[in-house]
Amino acid sequence: MKKEKGSSGITERDDGYERELRLNVSPDGWVNPDPAPIYDLVVVGAGTAGLVAAAGAAGLGARVALVEKHRMGGDCLNTGCVPSKCLVRSSRAVVDVRNAVLHGIQAGSTPEADFRVVMDRMKRLRARISRHDSVSRFSALGVDVFLGEASFSGKAAVEVAGKTLRFKKAVIAAGARAAHPPIQGLARVGYVTSETVFSLKECPPELAVIGAGHLGCELAQAFQRLGSRVTILEKAPRLLEREDRDAAAILYKTFVFEGIGVVLGCDIREVEPAGGRKRILYRADGIDQSVEVDEILVGAGRVPNVDGLNLESAGVDYDRTNGVIVNDFLQTANPRIYAAGDVCLSRKFTHTADATARIVIRNALFLGRRRLSTMLVPWCTYTDPEIAHVGMYEGEALARGIRVDTFTKYLSEVDRAIVDGEEEGFVKVHVRHGTDKILGATIVARHAGEMLNEITLAMEAGVGLRKIADVIHPYPTQAEAIRQAADLYNRSRLTATVRKILSRWLAWRK
């Protein structure tokens, strides 16, 4: 189909992709089924946690109902991981072309991103992926799908679209939404969040990003590379305040090099209109300052979706900051009802939603006793370079009274990173002092999220750092840095006394 721009700024392809998405995750004219007399499991919310719980339980033979008030796939598919990583990938392509000359490739004029094509690609791929989360697929799995707003009508029943779903067990997987900070004038002037930014038709010439957490950093870099002039406004003294300090320092250096304005220790006072633009008034370094932009992206965290569920009638405790309150088995104050994913977790990641849904299936339906506290959760910030982490940070361990030894291998010493031109980064592994037990690790590299899995697996399996040194890694790879960090551990064990004993042994062998 030829791509034509309509008066609305939406292309025919865009319309087609949006129709395909809607057909899959929120089809017009869908008729909810007649409820079963009673369900083994009713799942409230069809984001990652809800979909995993519903599919897993149905696959094990349970009678399952799944309720969704908006779109199947939740935040991850519609406004989170999928669309954001599409933009991240396109933005990396821009930089790869710009840097091609460093590898001996003459790429011609300076490349510019076609924002409409970038967004078109995102919508096409999102629509394609939406088949996995579709109403038709889950119906085919044997799940009764109900579209509409769920409300508990008692301790063992949910109302949706005028129908009552009675259950033996239920799981609340209602997710979370973007937080809206109470900054004076912000609502009046207007802004976008992670839930609306992917509907932009044009790349804002100048963009302010409020918040330098995972989302803020990822989208700030992506939009800068796609053509915006970006300014980050962060109240904390550094980017990614909870992340490894050395990792955050590398990212700060990268952002400044790429032309992103970074204002740290920023106290935003007010937002006001400025002749068709938006002016942000703030104080930093003890000085009142301002910046004018075309659009504002707020990345100030997420809040759990607990309103409207009538949780009181279900005997479920919650608060609007932390969400549904669960015990270590993900069980609420009502023993029939569990919760999973962003609605009850402080770490709001897709993979933790998936993992907690699996715990719920085991604990709710099969008398399992799997504990949330035993879950080892890795995560990654998908900037360039990426920052991936699992387990404890050094400061966290010390705060708990645990002495650690840290082994760091810099990518500037790794052959593959050198030839790739990707030397900014490191592998940092923390072990319990005097042992090879891995307590945590941080990796900074272009594909750190892929590299981290080896260390996460080792920690989950109880494999020490010494054993990783015995694992043959293909040469040359950047992941070889993990083995080299393990080699550093082995060399640390060669104390003067050990060296003396070995020297005597070798001399005797002669």
C-alpha cells in the first residue's frame, strides 16, 4: 500500500496497524461468554502477569476467566517494552550509520531519522507481536475472556459487564500506570508520559524529560538520536540514582557527549506556556533557571492500579502508593486472592510480573509454598551502553554487614570490545569476602542485558565465581569479560604464601 498522509497526520498504514492491534487485543463487538458456575481461577488484568497466570493455569487443566478493561497485553505490549525498544533500536541504527566512518565505511551525508517511518515501524511490529496476547489466542487456550471493568462483589466473586464470575481462587494483576507529578502548571500546559508518547506524530524539536530513571534515560537518548534536542531534569544528584555509581557516571558521560542536556539536583518550580511552547522554571546549583521546549515527557515512576476494583468488599488490603499488600507467598489478606506483577511489586518489570505469575499458579492452585523473597531479579536499563544488574550492590551488602570482594574487568581491556569500538563499560562482580559466592553484579556494555544472564544463572544455581573461570567462552566475545573477572578472583587467591609453596613444589618437581 502506498503511504499517504491524511489530514489527521496518520498514514493509511498507521490506521491498518492500529486496526490490527485493536482486532487482537480489544476487538470491537466482542461478546463476553456466559460465565461458568465457578472458576478455579479468575484473573483480573491481562498484562504480562495476568496473561502468564491465565495461560499457565489453563494449560494445567484449570477453568480460568480473564478480565481486561482496556487492551490485552497491558503496558508492556501497548505502551511499554515493545514500543520503547522499537524506538531504541531505530535510534541505535542512526548512531551506527553516523559512526560507520570510524570503521572505514563512507556512509555519505549525516543520516537523519524519518520519525514518521520510525513510528510506522513501531506500530507495525507492535501489531504483529500483539497476536501473542490476543483475545482469540487466549480463547483458543480455553480461557474465558471478559472485556470490561472488574469489580469485586464479595470475597469470592467478581462483577464484569453485568456478569458475575465466582471463583475458588483469584489473582489481581491490574498493573500500574504512569505517575503524574503535582508540578504547578504542568497539567495546564500539557505533557506526555510513557502511555501517550508513542502517539506522537512528529519528533519534538526540543524535548524536556522529567526524571532520570530507567524510562527517562532510555527515551531521552532515543529521542536525542532521532532528532530532538533533549534536556533531562532530575531532582537526584545523578542519573539512575539507585544504580551502580560507576555505571551511572559512564551513562552521564555518554549523554553529555551526545549533546543531551543534563540538569541534576533540579527543583522544578513551575511550568508555563511560552508562545506556543512550554517553559519550565526550575532551581539548580542555587540559581533560578528556565528552559523552553516543544514537548515535555514525564518519566516520574508508576503507581499501582487499585482504584475501582472495590477491594474492600473482597477483604483485600492495599494502599495507593504500594498497591495490593501481599505476604511472601503473594497472598492477600483474603486467602482466596493473590496478586502478581506491578500492582503489588516495588520492582515493576515485565519479567518480574511473569515470574510472580508463575509463583501464583503454584501457590494458589497446587498448594505450593514458593516465596517471593527467594526470587532473584535481574534488570537492565536499555540505554547505549546498557546497564544491567542482578543481586546486591556493594553498598547494599555493606549496609547489611556483609563484607565483599569486588572484581572488575573493563571493556577497554577486552579484545572484542576494542575491535567493536565499544570500550566504555565493565563487568563488576561482588563476592562474599573470602569466598567465591556471587552476591551481585553490574555490567555496562552495549548488550549488557544479554551478557548478564550467565551470572544470574550462576547465582540461581549456586555456582561460584571460581567455576566461571573454568567455563570456556568463545573468543572473541565481549562476554569473555565475565570469565576474565573470574580470572581476577583466582589470581587474588595466589597470596605470597601460596606463591611460595607453589614455587617450592615446582622446584622439587625439577
